Amino acid sequence: MSGETILVIDDSREIVKHLCEHVLPTFGYKTMYAYDGRSGMQLIREQNPDLVMLDYNLPEMNGIDVLQQMAQESISTPVVIMTGYGSELSAIEAFRLGAKDYLIKPFTVDEIVETIDRALVETRLLHDKQELVEQLRRVKVEMSRQTHEMNTLFNIGKAITSLLSVDKILERVLEAATYLTGAEESTIWLLDNSRQRLQVYQKGDHSEHEGKRPVEIDLSMTDLQLAQVIRTGRPLRQSVFSGKGIKVDTGYFARAVLYTPLKLRGVTIGVLGVSNLEAFRAFSKRDEFLLSFLADYAAIALENARVYQAADQALAARLEELNTLIDITHTITSSLDLDEVLQNTIQQVHNSWHIEASSVWLLDEARQTMRVLTNVGTPDDVLTKVEVPVGEGFVGHVAKTGKWIYTNDVSSHPIHYKQVDAVTGFKTESLLCVPLMFRGRVMGALQLLNKQNGNFDDQDVEKALSIAAAVAIAVTNALLFHEAETRKQHLEVTLEHNNNPIFITDEEGRLVVMNRTARERLGVPKAAIGQPVMDVLPMEELVALLTGEETAETIREITLADGSTWLPRVAPIPEHGRILIMQDITSLRELEKAKDHFVATVSHDMRAPLNTIRGFANNLEIVGPLNDEQKQCVAQILMATDQMMTLVNGLLELAKVGSQISEGRELCDIHAIVTEVLHAFQGPAMAKGVTLLLTADEQNMGLVLGNRGQIYRAISNLVDNAIKYSLPNHKVQIVLTTQQSYVLLEVHDEGIGIPEVDLPHIFEKFYRGHNVMKTAVDGTGLGLALVDSIVKAHQGQIWVESQNGQGSTFYMRLPIAQSENLVANGGNRNN
């Protein structure tokens, strides 16, 4: 057939001229041409040619780009790719994009004509092809997720006419064969697995077997022409218009026959044939080509259908197995009770196999033995008493090696532990045993006995391993839950009856635990558990600690309504909340008060003797002249007396903190006090080369109700320490801010810092850090203790952040005076 319009797209002007002026017109084809992909694409849109001969490498747009653009625009014009590479990969890519055929340069005229004929014949079957391609695409989406075997369907580019039913494929191929060749009858002969018998499928007006079950005939009984095609694997055309014609079967004659082999991977699997029984028309070479073309796709389609059916059966079996596994997993993970889990497990496992008995074994690591937890099919009261040493028998071997094992001849297997059969009276014939693994560790084994519908095989192993994994998780969860519940009960009893108040909150600030001591001390009912702490706890300090607004460094002590003093210890529980434990230090604080009173009394009584010593030492020189040695002794006496007097004065000052505050309460401007302190310490700071810097929000600074002298002394001690322990030519930064209802003072230095081991004790009386002892800075260890006492007496907090060798920051926080205090003390403001 000719007269079709062919568009040639090639950048080689010689090839275009050869095809368009000499070759194609010779065979009756009309031609158009373009030298680049973009111009060719424009002609395809405008002229709608019957066929496109497309070069692979083109300027502007290459062959693949043109195919992609045609696909995007839904242009179905058949395309023949011309490539000089000869690469199957490029051909496959082109086929994937819709190319119908390809030519390898250089090509002959015959190759051109045959390729064009094949491509144009395909267009006449376009409707069927599109339907089959869509079906194949849907199957590809479905099957690509389920089975590897079906992947071969999607790697064969020519299988565009394939269906997934053998009967439908045969029916469609027979119809197509009759249509393409104009024959009166079409027949397919398929070889069976023995290759000695044929199954016959026919379609035609005179067919005796159309619509009936296929007829089987012996290969030796077929006509000579059919046997020749099967033997040689080559097509055969024959026609006889005289006499009765060609004998093709017993009592069966035809005027013309055309047989072509159905070949798959070079092996003939059958024959596709057409015949004219009455019409005096012979089959042409073109008919042979068309039928061979159809036979190729028919062979692929039949193979695909067979693979699909096998995969479908395997998939159905696999789906059934997965459903069983899902049912088992759902059943055994629906409970955390170990006995219930085990009973459900073994029953589900037993029901999923046709077996005589099954059992779950648990490894006793301490005794290195395996014992039965549960079983079906053997006497439970007997089998549960049996213990198998690790390394012996099938379960012992699996426990030791962590590897599965199966046998269908237990009696002759060398590791068969016959004692179990002897005790239970059960005769084991076949066995499958797989390990129960959890996090890479063997915890037991699953054993199946005497398969009833065949032998154990590798598929059983895979199924058993899948189930064993779920069983191991379920058993482990049940054991861990039992252990956790036991520990939880122990912990609840321990916490509930602990003499220290204990609070635990979740991440949202709700009370999870509040023990008996805490409820009794605070007078809070047990019903408060589960409520937000800010709604049920009466003390702001506790709420602040449990919500994370404060830390144990800022709130170091808590005094309850009954006058008892407690030391809070709070810590975060990652991803859960916080825990607060309070330790009763009431007796310790009473001892400290007694000690302070004793020290204050002794210190007060020591002042008179110290003054007497100092007076007499000063008067010695008046009594008479002193030599140099005597003067040195007097100087030492005076220095020691001054040191003792400083210590005594410090102790007395500590003792008087509370009373001085209560006696001299007034509204204090902290900013003014800080400014006054910095002015007083400018001299010592300049002498050491230290720069004092102040950052303050003067506009929003609140007033503090307290003793101005004591506050001045506390700030002075902090600034004095910062200067003393700073390195020369560094700075001391003082920051003064307002935070809600507090004034916060920060004193930051760049000095020697405080070792971590000293931080918890830095505010204790007479305590000096380890690194301070190595410096030339004198001190009594009372300065920070005095600051701590003053701040606490003002209902404030003080804490420090420091790293050894990297400086320190001291934080002093004092409450801002409330409105009623401002009114009551409105005329007593001290700047």
C-alpha cells in the first residue's frame, strides 16, 4: 500500500534528498522534510503526516525531545527512529516514548520499505493497541508492587497488544490474523510441555472447533506443512488452485495456507496459520510479514499471560499468608498479659498451618535450658515439665545458633532429641523450628511438628520467621510490661511512704505524683493529682520550681506555713516533666541559729579583750623606748588584733541583719544605691586597671522596701569581690533591670572564676574557693555569707553562674514594693 505522506526529519541533507527524491517516491509515498527537530515538530502539527522518519540526533530538538513533545500534545502519528548508534537502550527509550520502529544507519532500501510497512500496518490496529496498552499499564501499576515475576511484562517494548487472559489473547490474535490477511480461517497450534502434542484453536466460517474447548492432536498426526514449520522455525506459504487443494488435515483441504511460527527466545512454542478454503487467492509476502509481526506479539502476550497467571496464583497465596500474619499479629499484640498472649499465639499459629502440633519455647539464660511456655497437640501437663539443654535437640540447636532448621525425616536426623517424644508419647515425623529474636538476641523458639499437607519447605520457613518476629515482640512486650508494672508498684509504694514531700509533673505542668507527706504538709487533697500545679498548690515558690520559672539555685529554701524549713531539689525528667523533692532542714536551721547566737555572743564578748590588747599594744611605746625587734612584735600584735576585730565585726554584722532591716525599713532606689557604690569603688578599680560599667533602665526601675544600709553593704560586697578577683585591664559589668515584680542586679566580672566544686558552698560562712586560696587576696569568708543573709532577709534570691578561669556573674533579685507599701512609706523614700 502506498500514497501515504511521510515526513523525513534529519539534519543530513544527503539523507533527506536520498529518501525524499529517490527512495520514497519510487514506492509511491508522498514526502515532506525538515532539517531540525523544531521545524519538524511544526510540520507534524500543521500537515499531520501519516508517518514520521525521525533522526535520533537533531539540532534545536533531538529525536527524544520531539517524541516527548508529541506525547505531551497527544499526537499519535507513528514514528520510525533513525539512529547511527545501533544502541538498544536508545531504541528502548524511543519505544517508551511511542516510537513504532527504528532503523540503524546505514540502511538499505529493503529495510526502509519493510520498516515503513510495519509502522503503517500498526496504525490500522491503533484502537486495539491503545486498549491493550492501557490494560498493560494498569496491570503494571498493580503488579509492580506485588511480584518480581511480572516485571518482565513491562520490560518488553513490543508487548503492546498483550492481554492477561490466554483465551482472550487467542481470540484477539485469531481475529487480527483473519483481518490482516483477509483469510477465511485462522488457527493457532500450541505445543504442550512435552512438545509431542498440540492444542488447536480455530476461527472462521468453516471452522469445526470455533467456540469449543481446544482440541489436542498428536504432533505426528499433523500435516507435513505444520510439522515443517515447527521443525524449522520458519514461515511457510503455499497455494494450490487445482483439484481439491492442499490437504491440511484428514478430509480437510484449502486453496492457500500461510503458517508462521510462534517463537519465544528463539524457541518455537506453536504455529499461527491462516487459510483460504474456497477463495482462489494466494497469500503474499506482505501477508507473511503481517502474520509474522502478529505472531511475535502473540508469543510475547501468551508468555506474559502465563507469567501473570503464575504470579497471580503466587500473589494470592502470599496475600493469604500476609492476612494470616496480620491476624496473628493483631491477636497476639492485643493484650499485654503473658498467659493470654501465649495462648492466642499458639492457637493462631496452629490454625494457620496444617500441622499436628506446635509449641513456643522460652530460653532460660541463667540455667541455659529451653522450656515450653505453651503448646497445642501434645499433653500440656507433661510437655511443660520438660527442659531441653541449650545446644541439644532442635530447639536447643536453634537457641544456640540463632538459625532456623527444618527436616521432613526427624527420626534419622542427628540432633533429634528423642527424650521429648519418649516422655510425651508423641511421634515426630517432620519438624520446623525458628528462633524468636528480639534486638538480635535469641529469646526462645517456635516449633511446628508433622505437616499434614506435604513437606516443610522454604516458604514455610519464611512464613514462620515472619510470625516468630511478631511472637517475639509480643512476648517481650508482655514480659517487659509485667516487669514495668512490678517496678511501678514498688516505686509508687516507695514514693507514697517517703518522709520527704515529692512532686512530679508532666510536660504540661499537671501533677502526676504528690505523695502523702506532701499532701499533709500543704493541706492539699489527693484529688489535686492530675490538675495544673498553679491551680492546686498554695505556694508560689513550689509552682515556680515545678513550672521551670525558678531553679533550686534561685530558691534555695522554702518555709512552709507550719514554720518548717525545706531544701528543694528539682530536676527535669526528659520528655515527661519535672520532679521536686524537699528535704527537711528545720532542725539544721535551728542549730545554725543557735550557732549564730553563740558566735554573736562570743564575738560581742571578745570585743572588749581585743580593744584592751590593742590599747596596751599602742601604749607600750609610751611606757618606754622599744628596740626594732620589740616594735616588730607590737606591729604583729596590732595586725592580728585588727584581723580578729574584722572577723568579730563581720560576725556581729551577720547576727544583726534581721533586726536592722526590721528597724530601718524604707523605700530604696536601687539605681541610686548602685550608682553610689560604683562612685565609692572608682578609686580601687582604677588602681587595679578595672573599668566599671553600669547598664540600667532608669525609667522603669521599681522601689524596694528594706534597709538601705544593708542593701548598700550587699551590693558593695559583690562589686568589691568583682574588682578583687578581676584581672588587670578588664571590666566589671553591672546590669540593673526590672523583671515583673522584681529588681534584678547582675554583677559580671572577667576574673578567675569559681570552680564547679565550690559553687554549692560559696555562700556558706567562712568558705573560700580553692582557687581563691592560691591568690594574694585576703578575706574571712564572710562577705558572700553576709550578702546571702541580707538578700534573704529582704525576701529575695541570690545565685551565681561561673566557670573556672572564665569569670563569674552574681545575680541578686529583690522584690519590688507593693502599692500599699508605697502609700505607707510615701514620705520615707531614700535615694
